[in-house]
Amino acid sequence: HDTGGNTMRYHIDTIPVWDAVKLEGECPLCALRRKVEKTDVERYLGGSVMEPDTRIRVNEKGFCQRHHKMLSEQKNKLGHALMCHTHLKTTMQKAHGAFDRAQIGAKEESTAPLMKRMMGKTGGREEILKAAKMLREITDSCILCDSIDENMQRYAYTLLHLYQNDASFRRAFAASKGLCLKDMALLMEMAAHEMSGKMLDEFIRDLCSATEKSLEKTEGDLEWFTLKFDYRNADKPWGDSKDALERAVTKLRGWCIGEEPDGQ
């Protein structure tokens, strides 16, 4: 199936995917995700702040904690405050319905016959749980996370197409450090739908082999990193272990600490 990009879009996407693999980092998709994230944060605090359709979508979805933090670090307090204000007003309307539902449920629970309460047969508890679910849905959404996920689906799709159609990319991918485990799962799922036969076999083999080799090296480097804290090893060389902790975290959960994965 097509993930939404047409042929032209695919050709545009091949350049950043190739560039991400050429970085020779722990995970090319982590590099692409970070690049998309930084671009999106800047865009939302740029001219798009005042665009009506953008504001409508921001009002509906809002931002997660991580992206509020990134927005605040952009030093555009006014732009951030304008978006937050209209989102707050929209959220207050939704939250009001949840507050009402919870209070009605609590009242119903308090006035229900004792036997019904003991048997858990009242509808009051259910109303409170529904109110909690409403609040959770309000606070779980993020327009930036959605945008990043859409882009990553497209980039993953492009990576698979490059692997299938470009022998030099196939060689570069096989010689890479593979991916983080999180993005490996994304590629495996997509490959199972997009590929078949010998090509699927070769891709899964290359993906697993490259990632496993990288994991083994990272594990060895991380062990030496810990052993360097022993005074008996103080004068011994660090080797490749100085950034082993950051690399291990990237492999385990995707990039979040250490040098920027996109090389910028």
C-alpha cells in the first residue's frame, strides 16, 4: 500500500534518507526524526502561528510535555503563549464536560442504596471513570508528535524502496550500524507488508545482522566505560567507550541524549 506519498514525494525523500545513512550513526531514522522535530518546532513558532488552520489543529490537539519544553526553548514567548491560550480555552470547554460528568457520577454514588454500592452496581463509578478517560484523551494528544509520526512512516517507506531499488544503498545499509530497537520494529512491520520472497529475506537478514553487530560493540564499550571508573584502569585508554552510555540509550529506546544524531 502507498503511505500517502506519490512518486515525486518519494524521490524528494530519497535524499534525506541517503544522507541519514551516510552519517554512520546508531540509527538513521533517529537522525531523520530529530531533524523533522526541530524543523516542526521552528515552523510552529514561525509564520504558521497565526495561520487559522494551524491554530484550529493546535487548539484541538495541543502539545505534549516534551514539545512544550522545546517550544519554550525557542525564546518566542509570545508565539508560544498565543497558541497555548487558544488551546487552553478549547481544552477548558472539553474539561468542563468531564468535570460535570465526574461530579454527577460521584453524587449518584453517594445517594445509591448501600447494597448497590457494595455490589458495585451503581452507574456513578462508571461516570467517574468515563470522565477520567476524557481527561486522559485531552492530555495524551500532540500535534507535533502526530506530524513527526507521519513523516517517519514516509521515511521508513522510502528506506525500504531504496533498499529494493538501489544496490549501492543496499550495500551501505548492510554495512551500517543498523537501527535502534524501536525503529527496527517499525521497519520490520512495514517490510512484512511491503516486501516478499528473497528481498524480504535479505532485508531482514541485513537489518538484524547490522543491528546485532552494533549492539555487541556497544555492550563491550559500555562495560569498559564502567570499568574505567576503577582506579586500576585510570591510566588505560578509553577506546571507543567515552560515549558508550549515550549510544546504548539510543540503541535501547531511540535517541534522547548525547550528540545530535542529525549531525547538526
